Amino acid sequence: MIVATTDDVAGKRIVEVLGMVQGSSIRARNVAHDLVAQFKNITGGEITEYTKLMAEAREQSLDRMREEAAARGANAVVGFRFVTTEVMQNAAELLAYGTAVRVEDA
């Protein structure tokens, strides 16, 4: 499945627009990771536990969006974006969304 941040795909022609698709993942922080993060805040450096947490959330939300697009018969998603929001203290939603389309070679 092609996923593009642009409104079209180079070398392809959009033949059908199937509508908006989305996928989300809500993740909560872990107390042990918070302790490591507090230490890193003092000493400096990357908080790898949070980097991994957000990477997993991105992949899961992207996979869910692709699944919804495929279920609609799409072979591409254009106008793809990520958005994140805090849903409660220590928990965030990562949302992947775009427009499901069918494309053919131009």
C-alpha cells in the first residue's frame, strides 16, 4: 500500500476516492520509565523508553489506517498525517489519517 503525505502519487493517477481513513493508538506511560526519564532530565540525553513507546504507537496507528484503507478497496492513501493529543494525564493518542484512494499507472 502506498502512503503519501502529498495529495497525489508521482507516476500514478487517482481513479477513485474512497474517503477518509484513520487508525489510532492510545498509550500510557509506565512508572519505571518515568523514573528513568526523571534521571535523564537531570543528566541529559535521549529517553529511549519514550522513543520506543512513541515509535510503537506510530506503527500501530499507521497499520490500523492501512487496514481500514485496504478494507475499502484502496491501494494508496494520500494526504497522510499524524496527530497526537493527550487524552488523560500520562496517556496520549496517536492518530494516523489520510484519504483512501485507488491509483493506476499514469
